[in-house]
Amino acid sequence: MHIPDGYLSPQTCAVGFVVTAPAWIVAARRVRRTVKNRQVPTLAVLAAVCFLVMMFNIPIPDGTTAHAVGGVLVAVLLGPWAGVIAVSVALAFQALLFGDGGVLAFGVNALNMAVIGPFVGYGVYKLIAGRSELTSPRRALAAAVGGYAGINASALATAIELGIQPDLFHTAAGAPLYSPYHLAQTIPAMALAHLTVAGLAEAILSGAVVAYLQRANLPLMKVNHPDVPLPGEGTAVRRRLPRPGLAAGIAVAVMALLTPLGLLAPGGAFGEDAPQDLDLHGLGLSSIPAGLNRYNGFWQHTLFPDYGFTSGAHPTVAYVVSALVGIAVVGVVIFGVAALARAVFGRRGERAENEEKAEATS
């Protein structure tokens, strides 16, 4: 779902930024309210998880690949607005540092994976979880189904955006200028990848983490569920699993070391081919679409192009180094975003909260 530059018209990219920018502003304001200082490290870890799971390319039966996102998991634990921030930061640095997704297309990619996915998935989670207790298996199931629904909603949005390009932007002779794929091609391709493999990966990730936290760290579950009483409120919750901080550190480290497994997946993701790799004959084209050829590779300042060294040597080592660099950068930026949100919205937010408290006590 990382749409590269050139597959979308500049007009479509502009619309993506216009639609997504208000979500970023609201997300920064909401995160300041809901994610307190002690939860910022959790948000940073979850953003790193989103970054890492998007590096795992899973083979699809048609020869392409897909990946999970992790946005719905963030939404379940810290709220959908936190999901917007976490996934957007991960996507931004995937595009800037590694060339995974376009810089011009960043607004659209963020709309699909950081806004639509988390909110759709969280809505499904809330619908299924209802008023069940925090320890109810129903919540883990709700998170799994929500993750499945969220990533498929993102995939459908991506398919539509790619599929409408040939009809909206073409030459006088009818040749596409940007994406050469029509809706009849994009929707089945994205549906196959995400209704089967990627959707299951997202469901397992979301459901498994929630199930673990139900036993190991109910206070974290409480952050986004303040009105849901804990079972036996006032009594200590017995931990039978590793402490959440240790478990999170181990999980991120293991994922970083295992990211080269993504290199074993044959082929590439649908809609992410370089212009020279397009099957022009199969697409009924005589040449590469002009706009795609012009804007593809717009950003040429990547640190590790396609998660590899510029020389192309030692791809496995490069993939691990990319993962470690991504974790560090994403984590630092999340702390920066939290600090900026407090600086910009903090005083006004505190003033409003104090006024509400004064009215409540008067």
C-alpha cells in the first residue's frame, strides 16, 4: 500500500495532503490530552512496531507481496488519533530515508494507512467489544477483527485511488498518464493480498498483543478505556508473563533482527513497480505513462534506498541496519511530536481543562 511517486497525479497527491493535514492537527491536539508523559514511550514503541511490521513482506499466491501495518493496534491501546501520529511518522521516514512510498504521495499514503485504517478498525473493535470487561476474550477477538477490517479498508482506498487514475488523467489518445491499472485490476489485486494474507497478519498482531496485555499490563489497556472497570477493581493484577517493558524491548529487537526475512519474499507489492519493470505489453501500452516516468523517483535523497546500501552489497546486513535506524529515528520523532504538541496546545488545553473543573465545582 506504499504508493510510489508517479502512480498518482499531482492533483490526487494534493488532495491527499489537504484531506490528511487536518487529521494531523487534530491528532496532535487529541494525543496531548489522552497520551500523558508516561505513555509517550509506549507510543514510540508502538510507532517502531508499525515501522517494523511494514518491513515484513509476506508472499501472496499471485507472486506479489503484502504486509501488516499495526495502526489498529495503536488505536485500540491509545486511541485512533494516536494511531494517526504513530503510522504517519513511520510512513514519513520510510519515504524519506528508505524510498518506501512516495514523498509526493505521502499525504495519500497517510490517509489510507494512518487515518482510514485505524479509524475503521477501531470502529469495528468498539462495535464488537461493546461493554465487555477489559479481560474479556471478546476484546482480543474484537482487536483481531478490527485489525482485519482496518487494513482491508486501507487496501480498498488504495485500490480506488490507483484505479481511477487512467480514467481521470490520460492523453488525448486515451493512454494513461500515471497509474496504468484500472479498477477492474486494482480492486481484485488488493483484495487478494489483504483479504487473505495481510489481513490475517494484521489480525494476529492486534489480537495477540491485546491478549498478552490483558494478562500482563491492564493499566495500559485502561489508558484508552477509562470508563471500563477493571475486574476486581482495587486488587492487584497478577502477572504471569514477562514485564511489558522487557517484553516490548525483546519483541522490537527480535523483529528488527528478523526483518531480512522480507527479502525472501519473491516479487514485489502490487502497484509499486519501477516504471522500467512494468509489463507494457500486458497492460496494452506502447510506452511508460508520461507522468509516471516523470515523477517516479522524485525524492532522490534516501539514506538506504529500498532498505539497502547504495552499493547494493550485503542486503541482509543493510536490512537490519535500516530497521535499527528506522526504530531510532521514529522513536526520537515521536518524543519530538509529543513535546511540540504540549508546547503548541498545552497552555490552551490546560486553561480549558481548568475552566471545565471550575464550572464543575461551582
